[in-house]
Amino acid sequence: MRILAGYIMSRTLRPLILIFLGFIGIFVLVDLFDHAHTFIDNQVGPDVVALYYAYSMPFIFLLTAPVAMLLATLLSVGGMSRSNEIMAMKGSGLSLTRILAPVLLLAGLLSIANLLVGEFAVPPATRHKIRIEDTHLRGQRSDPRIRNDLIYLRPDGAMFLVRRYNTRLRVMEDVTIEEFDERLRPKKRIDAAGARWETDHWVLESGRLRRFTTEGESVTPFDTMELSPGEPTPDDLVRRRLEPEERGYFDLRDYIARLKAGGNHPRALEVQLHLKIAFPFVTFIMTLLGAPLAARTRRSGFAVSFASALAISFFYYAAIQVAQVLGRQGILSPPLAAWIANIVFVAVGIWIVARTPK
């Protein structure tokens, strides 16, 4: 049985590797043609271009793994079905579930690999890729010293809103600082015309301090006010806010908690958080859908297998996108928005396996 399981897994692994290499080659060529003029205009060297695409590899792997595994399954299992190997295995007393177990095991291992790559490889690689874009491909900004409309969340939940910040002079204009209690009710608000950095703290200028208590609101004008040393430092303010793709699960979870502490409701980010766990299992679920269909196909060739892979992938990704929109709008809870496609397609996959002749 181990020999047969190894044979089935190797039949799937070989096309899987080739398909992965094909997807990577197609992605790089298409993207290179699209960005060739940008690389040339900015005089980007081949070493930087190579690094740029090297940092793209983890994301490509994560994005294409479900389709690659599905297509490899359709090719391998479909090929064994067309050559009557599946029939011979059934004739020896093996059930279809037992025959497909090595393929599903490979898909499960690939799903775990997706989870690990998405947590540990994609965030740092994406940050390095964006850094290359900022350094080599977006060098013609009008004045990189000026930053507009900055938002900074302190670990305690306080929110800094800055309309304009000069990074060289370390001077802020039109500053608002809001603090909240444990129930997210406003506790204190400071509005200042400007602020300057002095050694280890900020000095606010021309503003007013408002305090909110159960008795009401008190307002205290000031000419200058010194903030306690600590966050945000000038480096904290200019540090770019990371996108969900640049954060691991735990980092994004902590960031969402800080946003909520500041009175925000980041539904879109919460959906992305749960998708970091849900999406890697798309690989296993697509294989669960495709394997029994391939086992029933005897006369179809590569074209039919490829069309089947595209159709299943299209409906799956469409379901994920629709669920994300419903989650962002509050119609579905963020966990349900991330997992509902998996739940539905797992049920469909189990039904297909149950209806497939054993």
C-alpha cells in the first residue's frame, strides 16, 4: 500500500512542480513587460530587478498554490482514470477514498506550507519589495520631506492626527490628539495649531485642551504644552503604515486591537485577518472538489482538465470576493465572511465524494 501511495503522490507531485514553475515564469514575464519602461526610465540595474522578483516569489506561491494543486490533481488523477489505473485499483479492493488519500494528503501539506509562507515569508518579502519600489521606482516625488494627513495610534489607544508634517524640520501643523477610556468614550482631546520636536518630546503650540467627565466638558486654552517623552517619535510618524499583506497574523491582530481601542471599527482589516487562516486551506478544498471529478473522467484530455480547473477556481475566488464585500459592509461577521466560501465548498466536495461511484 505504501508503494501505491508513493506512486500516486509522485504522479501528482511531478506536474505540480512543473505547473508552479510555469506560473512563476508567466508572472515574471508578464510583469516584466508591463514594468520594463519603468525599470529603464529609473535606470534600475539587473541585480535590483532580480531582487524585486525574488521578493515576489512568496506571494506568487501563496496565490497560485490552489490552482496549481487543482490542475496537477486533474492531470494526474484524470490520467490514471483514462489509462484505467483507477479501475484496476478499485478491482483490487481499494475504495476511491483510499485511492485519493495520497493526493489529499499532499494538498493538506501544501495548505500547511501556504499557512507558514503567508505568516513568515510573505510579510517581510512584501515589505522589501515595496521598499525597492519606493527607492528605485518612485524617486520622482515632489517633496519627500512633507507628509500630509498622518494618523498615528499609540499603544495605549491614543490617536494622533496630523494634517502636515515636515520631516526635516520636525514640525507638525494642525495637530489633534484624542484619548479614550476603557469603554472607548472620549476622555481627552487636544487641538493645536502646530508642534515641534525638542530633544525627546513634542511641544504643542496655540491650542486648547478639552477634558470629558461625567460632570461635563472643560476647556483650557494654552500657548505651549509639553507632551511626556515617548511615542510618537519623529521616526514613528514617518514610518509608513503597513498593509495587511505586510503583516503576519499576530501583528495584524494587535494592530486591529489598537485601532479598536482608539474607537475605530476596522471591519475590512478584520476580514483580512481571518482570511490569513482561511485562505491557505483553499488548496485542500479545491483538491477535494477536483479529485473525485477527475477520477470519473476517462476520455477528456488536458484542455478539459484546464477548463475544469479554471471554472472551479473562478467560482471559488468569486465567492471569496463577494463574502469580503459583505463582511466589509457589516452584513456578515468578519469570521463568517472569511470562512463561508470554505464551508460551502467543503460541503460541495463531500457531496461529490459521496456521489462518486466507489
